[in-house]
Amino acid sequence: MPASPTRNTQEPLSLPVQNDWSKALTRKHVSTSEDPYAFLKHFDTAFLIDDSAAMGNYWSQVGALLDQIAPICTERDRNGIDIYFVNHHPRGYFFYNFIGRDMDRAGYRHIGQVTGAPSMRDNVAGIFSSVRPHGKCRLAHRLGHILDGYLDEMRRQWRLRGHRIKPLNLIVITAGITDDDPGETLMRTARKLDEMKAPSYQVGVQFFRMGQNENARRKLELLDGDLAEAMKFRDMVDTVTWSGQPGELSPDAVLKVVLGAVERSIDKQQV
């Protein structure tokens, strides 16, 4: 049997100059008095959920959060949200991977989408009923798959149409007890974005850490600013710890954190 086609993540990027990017976002695009979450109109929202064994105690809360947050996002973005898991893949993924279209079934795409046939839409409750936390957490591997796919699409759209795709907010909910190093993946992505001269807000990764594991806390906090400053690349990571207080993992709480990260990225772009 022939080997499955693989994406060439080392292929040189087609580099636009700074002035060729479409009109930059400003603070007026991301939050207004009428709608504090207006930024959702201008960004694609995706969730990467750690479904390793360490997440067992938090599983029902994460499912409830996504069930509530999906309609908030789709009110503003008709394409809905995307949900990926660290271990679980949707049915048909391995066939799509074999034919070189793995991103088509890498996760559950366009949840809550308000266009298209209703029978073709996934829903959060149905998705979570089929996934159970188990095994290890290869978070860097999964992050790389998602972010490399996004960068490939950026490059493809630039070559075909001469414009950039919507910025991405990737919200990662994890216990932080990982079996690989997310830092390497994030550094690689940040450097590629720098090479492309992409806006500072093009990709944002927000980690929401569950639990009280001290090593996990230190590891994720290192990704939030310190690593980027030391290695001289863009800071596109924010981390928040969920302490277990009621309401702390609510849609409003999560979106306020994401909004704050978006605003800081836009401020950096304007400096």
C-alpha cells in the first residue's frame, strides 16, 4: 500500500509585503457598546479540547461550556465554530488522511452553522456524547496539525486570490499535563507568521488550564510571553487557570479573556 500523502510544512512560504494585507483591524472592530463580542464577526473561533485521562473530572463542564458558547459565536459568524480533540477524530478521518485531505475531517467543523442542510450539521451535545477522556496528551502534535493546516490555507488563499483569510482564535482547554512540548510548535508557527509579515492578531492561542497541577501551571505560563521574549518572536499566547469557582468557566468569562488577547494584539499592531 502506498504511503499516505503528507503535508510539506517546510515548503517556503509565499511572502506578501506588509502593505499587501487587507485592511487592518482596529479596536472599533472588536468591541462596541452594543456588542462587547463584535470581534467574533472578524475572527474564526476554534476549540482544541484535551481529552486525555487527566480531563475526566472536568468533562461535563467543558461540554456544557461549548454547548452554551456555540450560539454566541454563530450569532456573529454564520460559519459556526470548529472543535478539535487531542486524541479523538471524527469518523472517516483516517480515510481522508490517506488521500491527503486530513484537515477535512481533522475535527468537527462549523458547529452551529446557520447555512447548509440541517441534517449535515454536528451539535455539541452529540459530539461530547461520543467522546470519553482517555490516554495521554500529545498536545503539541495536535496543535501542529491544526496550525500547520491554517498556515497552508493562508498561503493557498494568498496565491490564488491575493488576500489573507480571517484571523484565528484557537482556544485550548487542557489539564496541561502533556507528553510533548507545545512550545516548539508555537515557536515554529510564530516564526512563519513573522516571515509572512502577518498582522499581530492573525493567530491567537488562549490556554485555559484545568486543575491544580503545579508543573502544568509552570509549563503553560512559560508559553505566555516569557518564551516569545527570550526567543525574539511574536507573542501570540495567553494562559488562564480555572480554579474551580462556579461560573468561572462560563461563556462570558472565556470570551472576555479572548477579547482581552485580541485587543492586546491589535494594540501591538498599531505601535
